[in-house]
Amino acid sequence: MGSMARKNVEGTPRRSVGGTRDAKAGSPDDANPGGVRSAAPFVPVTSSVRTLAAAAHACRGCDLYKTATQVVFGSGPKGARVMFVGEQPGDQEDRQGAPFVGPAGALLDKALEDAGIPRDQVYVTNAVKHFKWEPRGKRRIHKKPRASEIKACRPWLEAELRAVKPAVVVCLGATAAQAVFGSQFKLMRQRGHVLPAPLAPQAVATIHPSSVLRAPDSEGRRTAYEMLVADLEVVAKALRGR
């Protein structure tokens, strides 16, 4: 992402001085148009989640803002003991401007209750803050973000982690897990274990609630849900040990 010079002033955005690559020029509002894209110039130096969320509305660190309805920043108490990181907002999240308010969010709430994790101790966010989609008839269908888009949005996640300081980070799905642990992380092989990560002292990866909903039949959904809850019980145990 290039080196960043930071002013030690509350709420002052960081300025990018990083390298460039051959690319089509972007909008004049974009970060480093025609070069390596990053949200870093738009991220204020602050420990306030509210200030971060307000600043995110002006982010032009990648092109996803151009087709999304709005930015969807993280939500939860600043002192949350656990932070859940998903891939990106979905259709309902994009429309409502809040994370995990759609069907996957409702299922996550149920899984948290079954695993014994108080919902009011949870901060939820996504590795990418804008909804990436493609049209299918009248519907907007989720499209997986590119590695460059995940990397461009990483400064927001790093800022949230610095502000919230959770005891445990939970990665929901492969995209979030690779954003936190690195691109070589294998979700189904390494899920359900408390592991150190570059962005957090303790992190656990599990399946995304949406994968439970996408299971082809009731038996598949039951099995996937039990897997999710079992992994969250590992998280609950780690929290009790802190």
C-alpha cells in the first residue's frame, strides 16, 4: 500500500505517498487515481469509532462506492470484547446502512445466543465496507470482492481494531479469514481454533452465516449451523479465559 505519513492530530486523514502502477485513471476524487488504490488517505487518526464511521462516507479508496447505496461501517460498543468480521455488506445492509441486519445477521444473532455470547458485547463489521453486486433481473446479487479491493479497504479494519481493542476477533467466512490471517489461510482446515493473527492476538475463523442459509437442504443447514455454533463456543471459552 506504500508508506503513509501520519499527522498526530485527532481526526486528521492520512496522506498517501506510496508508489504507482500502470492503470486507467480514476475519478479525481479517488485515492491516487491511476495508481495503487487505498482507503488510507481517508482514514482519520482517531480512537473514536463514531469519527471513523463518519469519515468512511467520504471514502474513495476503491471503486465500489460508485455502485453501492452507501458505506456500511461497523457497529457495536467501543469496548466490545469480541469483533466479528464478515466479507462485505449484503443487499439489505447496503439499503439500511448497518451491518448484519439481513437474514445472515438474524442467524448470527441466534448462533451467538446458542453459544452463550452476549450480543451486547459484540462489534460487527466487514472486511469491505461497500456492497459489491451484479444485476440479475431486478435483483442485486452478491459478487465476491477482489483481493485488491479487500487490500484497499484494510486500513478501515485496522482502524476499527485499534479503536475497539477486542479480546478476540472472529472471522466469518474465507474472505474475512484471509483478510485477517493472510491469503494462505484455509478456512475449513483451520476453522474453530484460537490462533494468533497479524491484526489480533487471538482470532478464530468459522463459516459465514450466509453459507448456512445457502445449504441445499434442511439436513445440510442443520449440520452447518451446528458447525457455526461449535466454533462460536470456542470463542465463548476464549472470552471466559480472559
